[in-house]
Amino acid sequence: MTVTIATLGFPRIGPRRELKFALEKFWSGRIGEAELQEAASGLRTAAWARQKALGADWLPSNDFSLYDHVLDTSVMLGAIPSRYGAADGVTDLATYFAMARGTTGEDAGCGHAHGSVTAGEMTKWFDTNYHYIVPEIEPGRKLALGRLKVVEEYREAQAQGYETRPVLLGPITWLSLAKGHGIDPFDLLDEVLGLYRVILGHLAHAGAEWVQIDEPILATDLSEQQRAAFTRAYAALQRSGPKLMLTTYFGGLEDNLALATALPVQGLHVDLVRAPGQLDAVLRAAPKDLLLSLGVIDGRNVWRADLNAVLERVAPIAASRDLVLAPSCSLLHVPVDLTLEPKLDAEVKQWLAFAVQKVEELTVLKRALNEGRDSVARPLAAAAEAAANRKVSPRIHDAAVQARVAQATPDMRERRSGHAERARAQAELLDLPPFPTTTIGSFPQTAEVRHARAEHSRGNLDDAGYQQFLREETERAIRWQEVVGLDMLVHGEFERNDMVQYFGEQLAGFAFTVNGWVQSYGSRCVRPPILFGDVRRTHPMTVDWWRFAQGLTDKPVKGMLTGPVTILNWSFVRDDQPRETSCRQIAFAIRDEVQDLEAAGCRAIQIDEAALREGLPLRKRDWQQYLDWAVDCFRLSAAGVADGTQIHTHMCYSEFNDILPSIGTMDTDVISIETARSQMELLEAFAKYRYPSAIGPGVYDIHSARVPGEAEMVELMRLAQQHLRPEQLWVNPDCGLKTRKWDEVKPAIEAMVAAARTLRAA
Ligand code: GLN
Ligand code: ZN
């Protein structure tokens, strides 16, 4: 029986973020559409050539996107909200980018002037850090076949001599992610299926033998409606054209296994990294003539695979049926190429594999199975050696850290007194007015700040010069906050590149890449830290900056930390121990920092948990367990202080209904949340749950360049008082101000302080 290998999708940004730079040049008008398309087609060609050279048998096409593959699908189906004004089915690039990014009413970068329109809503793709544009379905608006990018890119590859398996986002996942304005997206099921049939027909006509149809929604809890839609959809799509490789990922099929294996498709891909335990059940349920694709290489993480262990599992299967081996999901979620990392030390590097290396791993597996293990004895031995090193390396395993985590006692998670008593102690020490005002931490990262950081890292600005620059920025920020009349100040975070990286760089157990970029949304890429070993704090990380800032003023300055759960969720984390264990180690490091800040005299410490919600597992039944340990880690980091020390946290999202009981158990003294855009609606949930401590509901939407006025902030706070007691309320923006300009921030915060004064006078 033969084994072949597939990639399911390759990073689209290019090894050196070429796509980002081309897009940004286009948006700023420095290049035209033709040059952008040329750059894009160059990236596609390079990706095909690369995967082919590495030995991939099934090359993907249409995995590329100028912005987002979900948006591409919406455009393909003509689901274009009327505010973009495009005639049905006709979508030019300006409309496409307007849907992705909104317009400011200026030239959209491609010669077409658009009025000011808001972008589509952006949200996270399952449990990844990739964001997609939420499909919108308007009542009465007909869908219609739009641009057939999937056919164009298939032909483009074909013309270059590459036979590809086009990738389509499946109809049920697309509909499940869509929001209907007053209608149920599934009302459009038949209409959508009709379009998919036509598209599949075009692909068959162009010569495609197989299509990879992605239905990651199959790895989540499905409603009866979704299940019925699956059955109906795939019955309708069978024999419309190419064979279908139904592709599932990000988790196991579990209760959806029988549904999936009963669908009339010719292939099924399953994720055996997230859900290794499903293999036997899949083999039992899969008909003999179903081509199985096994996701055995981690598409979501950067670790090198233990190839020998994989072979043990798949060799018996490969003996009796044809198999495709693949990454668990598209390689979109990992950096491109480990060989572009000259600065990673060799020991850490031997444990890693990025997209290119993952295809190489698949090639080794394929040869071992098709030609015998002897044909790849060397790479197999190297993989075994790396796996063995990783189990014992002192770079990873730190007995002191493990002992500390193991010996954590329940009292370490408990503040000394209850909430009311703490509030009294803090009121005495902090002496704040009613409706105290504060900000979330960062101030504008101006061009000068970024320039100074870049010059410092290039070696053109020495440490002393850089420190001096940062001190001046901080001092200016403190002086301005005093003048404007804020009650609790922040130092401004000018020294921080990123709220996670800043801490990761100072903690033992983290490694950083130079080119390890992963697409977050559109042209935005992130370089997640790699948490490879036991985490230890080797020195205080923020105390000097806090001390400097507090030394400039009599007003209280908040200490500013990133919480353990957020550090964990925004990093590539270890796969050799539970996430929970890694999180506890980080929690202890933050706890030490909290206590050092307190010892230095800091009276209010904010521990940001911006990403706590993001860590929620895909299956509801796993939520509580995650929330329990996440909250526990937060408490471990925060609870080691005296009653008079005020613990703040900040969360920038607006969905609290389902997680609020757990948020309540974090036992913070003050929480600031994002509410400006939702008219304080979510405070209802806080009220219902009788949230005991103080809340700062954001009154300034920092995601917009718009400067809000005093009156509307007062109005928002009045709405807040319909749900909460006045003494519970703080006045603050939605989030940090790092992405804004000072000439937006200054008037907005002045208005915010004026609003608080109005509230006090009432
Ligand atoms: N303290 C951080 C800041 O102000 C918080 C950012 C965030 O929550 N995303 O930038
Ligand atoms: Zn935030």
C-alpha cells in the first residue's frame, strides 16, 4: 500500500513577510494593483516550488489569500454586505479591502474613492491566534457567484506544471461562522450549496481530481441543525465534480465521527495531534474505500516530531490501506523556515520544526513507510536523538522550579482578607475620589519610540542613550497625566515592545526568533515567544521602571504586569507537559514580581489577562476545567500581597456572560473591561452575578481614531450605574493606548477626566 504526503496549506506571508510589505505598499499607494498581484503570484509560485522540492505529493492551491480565506469564501459566494455598494457578484480589490479593513473615506489605495465604511467584524479562527472576517448575511440579499479565485489559482499552478488539490472552506463551516442580520444563515443553505456545486463543477472542468474541503466545525459541538445540514450538503455536493477530501482539524471528531464517516466523500482528514486518541475509532468507522489522511505532524506548534513514535503508530495501518500523511492542520499557523534563525542556539533549535521542516519530516515518514526505515536511517536517528535530549536537557528541566510548583499550597491562592476589608484598607492608603480615573497602561508608541527601539536593537543607540530616551518619555507621560488630572497614573510602557515578549525575554525558559512570524490578520504578523523549558524569573523585570515613575509624582502609579494565562496563550507552548503546568510556573514568576513591586512601595498592581478568554477549549465540556486552572494560576500570581495592595486586572473583550462566574473567582480588587462599543450592556451580567469588587467599564473605544466627547462618556457611565453601584465604578478607556496618537489621546483623556468630575458633582 502506498503512503503519500500532503500539506493542507502553507504559510502565505512568505519567508520574510513579503506579503505584508507588498500589502502595506499598496495600501499607502506606493505600488499599484499590478505590482501587488505580481508579488502575490510570486509568493504562490515560490510556495508550490518549495513544497514540491521538499517532496509533497498533494500540493494545495487557493490556500493563499491577500487577506483572509474566510473573506475570500464570502466574496466567492457574493456575500457582500450592501454597505460596500458592490453590485452582486462583482468585487474589485477596493471592495475586498474595504470589507477587510474599512475605509476612511479616502482613496482606498487603488484609485477608487470609497465613502467611509466600517470593516467586517474580525474574530479568532477557532482556538488559533489567526483572525478572520466574519461573513455577514443580509435578509433579502441574494448570493451570487463571485470571483472564482479557487479556479484561477488552480489554473495558475497548472500553467506552471503543478497539479494541485484546491482548498475550499466547506459550506457548513462558512455558514456556522456567518452572522445573519435578523435571519438564520442556514436559511441560505440550499442557495450556498447551489453555488458550491457550480464551483466544484468548474474545478472538475479545469482538471482538478481532488478538492480539499475544510470543515473544522466538525471538531466542535454541533447542533442538530448543523448535523442535518452536513448530511444534506454533502449529499448535494457528491458527484458535482472532483473527489472530496473532507478535512477536519483543531480537535477530534468524537460525537461527530459517525456523521463524518457517513458523508458521501472520498477522503477524510483527521487531526491526530490534538486528538491522538481518536485513531482507533476512526479506523473502525472509516469504510475501506475512504482515503484516510492522518494529521500526525503538529500544524499548530513548533516542535520537531518524534518520528519513530509516529511510525510505530502508522506502520500497521499503512500495511493494509493507502494513507495520506499530513500536518494536523494547515501550516498557516507556524513560522516558515527554521533555517532563517541564526540566533537560536543549537540546543533549542534541534527540538524545533517550522513549516519547511515539517514537510521534510513528512517526507521522512513517507520514505520509511514506502521504502523501509533503512532508507531514512539517518534522519530517523537524528529525530530520536533530539527527542531523547529533550527529555533530559537541563536547559528544559529545572528541579527547583518543578519542586516549587509541586509544593504550592492552597493558601498561596488566597488573599488575607475578604473583599470588603481589603477595600477599606486600600481606600485609606490610596485616598482616591469617587469614580477614580486611570488608563490601561500603555501610551502611544510613537514613531520616535519605535525608532529608538530599533536603533537600540541595531546597536546604533547604546544602552545608556536608550535608557535616557525612555526616561524622558516616561517623565513626559507622568507630567502630562498629572496636569490632565488622572487619579491613578501609569508609567506608559514605552520600554515594552509587546506585552508578552517583554516578559518572555526576561524569563528563563523562553526563546525568541528573528523571522518566526505567523499571520495574525491581514498584513499583521506576530512572532510568538517559544516556551521551551521550565520558567524561572532570574531578576525583577519591572520594578526599576515603576520606581522611576513613582519617584516623579505623589499620585499613585500602577505596577503593570502581564498575567500568566495571557503569557501562555500568546506563546508557542511546550507539548511535553500539560499547559496547566507551564502556566503555574509562569504564575510563580509573576507572583515574585508582584511581591517585589509591593516591597518597593507599589500600592496598585495591574495583572493583564487580555487572552484569558482566548484559551477556552473548542468543546464546551472542557471549559470549566480550563477556567479552573486559569483562574487558579492568576490567583497564584496575585494573592501574595497585603490587604492594602490593590490588585487590578484588565480584559479586552466583551463577552463575559458565559465565563463571568469564573472571572468573579479571580478575586481582584478592580477589573477594567472593554465596553465602549456595547453601550454597557455586558454590565448586566456583572450585576446579575452580583460582582463584588470594582469595575472600570471602558468609556473610550481605543480601536477607533474617533475622539469621544465628555457628554457621551458621562452618558455611558450613567448607563453603567443602572447596573452597578456608583462606588464600584472606575472611569477608564477600553484598553491600552499604544496604537493611538497623542493628539487623539490627549483630548480623549481630558474629556474622560471631565466626565468623571461631572459624575462626582452630580
Ligand atoms: N497594559 C497593556 C496596555 O495598556 C494592556 C494591553 C491589552 O490588554 N491588550 O497596552
Ligand atoms: Zn486590553
